[in-house]
Amino acid sequence: MKYRTLGNSGMAVSKIALGTMYFGSENTEDEAFALLDAFVEAGGTVLDTSDVYSDTLAEQTVGRWLAARPSEITDRVVLATKGRYTTGPDVNDVGLSRRHLTRALDASLHRLGVERVDLYQMHGWDAHTPIEETLSFLDGAIRAGKIYYAGLSNFTGWQLQLTVSTAKAMGVNVPLTLQQQYSLLSRESEYEMVPAALHNHIGLLPWSPLAGGFLTGKYRRGTTPAPDTRAGGDNPLYRYVSAQYSASDRNWATIDETVRIAQEAGVTPAQVALSWIADRPGVVAPVYGARTLDQLHDGIAAADLTLDDEATHALDKVSAPTPGDYPYGPFGVAQRDRRLQGGDQALGDLVSQGSDHPLGQS
């Protein structure tokens, strides 16, 4: 296993994080314990969970595992959980308010059986709560010893920047991490969120780095997925996500390229996809949700895999998002460019020849 620091902190964490979203639902407790044991034995440290995963069963499962293992094992763990989403029937059982987060954090600590967590992440933006209130709560939780660090998840670029700038203006602790959907099939975070994170030294913890299993190569275009897979099951969320991934020609081309590179390198497509995302700028550790020990060992091996420049370039090119010309396409990018040397700027180069379209010809 290899290690990196968590965002702008001195705490070292493993290059691969273990996601626990399905502990207690798709994974039995015995299966979850085996995954946790194998992960830590392989040098893994980051365990990522949430108060809403498997209707709190994920946190409960991790808590029982922590209680059942000696301190020389559990002391290695960097424990991360999240709060924000609905935890009860009351109108205040959701959001980033001081009231809800206080109750949610205390409940998470109780389920996990710990006095503090290493990383407490805001699971999403809350338009009804002033960010000052949320930041004040997080700073107080750090000072009270309930959390070591704060993080964000599913924030847009402007929300991330507002949060960081407000924290600095208030003189409180700045969040260290951003957990976003990010993979070869989901690169749109590179438009705004990744640059904002890089500018503010925020560490990235990509979720769904294998795009719901599509980047393992087990799904093929024009075929019916097996019933024991997520795409072939009856879960509405999986059906929705699978339909989104499978509707894109770019995605299928990216999957084919991932499989090709894996075959040439003698590794698995999952290892190629994990290696690519793990070595993207700003990424600390992709959050990998293995369901079996074989999948876990396959993913852990990706920590030691570095793709060569040719393979990286091929994957960058085939998976590149294709936005409209503005604001994220060539015209918008050229507008934001500035050259210190030479004459015309990038926008001039782009538009000087018009277009080969009939309406763009002189």
C-alpha cells in the first residue's frame, strides 16, 4: 500500500479507501468483517461510511467490527463518516443546521462506538442553512474533540469556494476534502469542482471510481446484464445510474479502451480505472466499494499500479467530456486563457479562421 497526506493536513492515509455503503444490506456482517480485516491487513487505513448508508446499518457494522478488534488494528484506521441527509420523520431531521448536525454526529459516534471520527463530511449542500452556521458547528466539533477534520461531499465549484472563503474570513477550520463522483465515465467535476479544490489545497476522495461496475468490463454493449449484477438487479437507483452510463457512446469507447490497456498490461480493467483516477491531480484516495474479497484484493493491487504515459494519454483522450463550446468548451476555455508571451491570445487563434461549416465561411 502507498500513502498520501489528507488534503492540507499532516495525516497520512492509504491510496485506496474502503467504501462501506452496502455493509448491512448487500454485505452480511460476516462478509463485511472479512473485507475490513483484509483491507487493514493489506495496509489500508481509510474507512468511509455515512449515517444513511444501509439505513444506519453500515455505521453499526463498522462499529461492531471496531469493538471486536484489538487496538493495534483499529488504531490504524482513519474513520470517515458523513451527515446531512434525512435521518428521521421530523422536518429538522435533515440538512446542515447546527441542530441536525449535532444530533447526527452524536448518533454516528454512538453507532460507531467511538469518541471521535477522523473526518466528518457534509454529505451535500443545504440551501436553507447559512454556510456560516455549518462552519461554526464544524469548528466547534473540532474544538470539542468529536472530529479531527471536516470535509465536503457533492458540492459544486461555487459552493466549495464559498465554503472555503467564508471559513477563512471567519477564522475557523477550513474543510480538508471533497468527495465527488469522479471516474473515467464521470469527469464533469473537472469543469469547476476539481480546479476549485486544487486552488484551495482540498484533497479529492472520488466516489464510484469504477462507475457502478461499468469500468470492470463486465457489461458489454447490446447485451443483457446478469441478474446478480447491479445493472441487472431491481434496485431503482442502479437501474437509473446504469441507464445513464449505457446511453453514452463515449462511455462505451472508454470501457473498450480500458479493457484493451488492461489486456496489454496483464492486469484487470478495474485496476486500470482505479490507477487512472488515483493518479489524477489532487486525488488522495478513490473510495472503492468492494463486495467480495476477490474484488477487494483486485482493487488494493491498483495502489501499486502506475499507468505509462501512452496509456494515460489514451484514456484521457477517449474519456474527455464533450461540453458545448461555452463555457466549458474550446471557446470558453480560450476566453479564460492569457498568454504572457507572443501576440494574439488563444481566443484569437481559435476564431481567426472562422469555420469550415458553410455558415462560417467567408
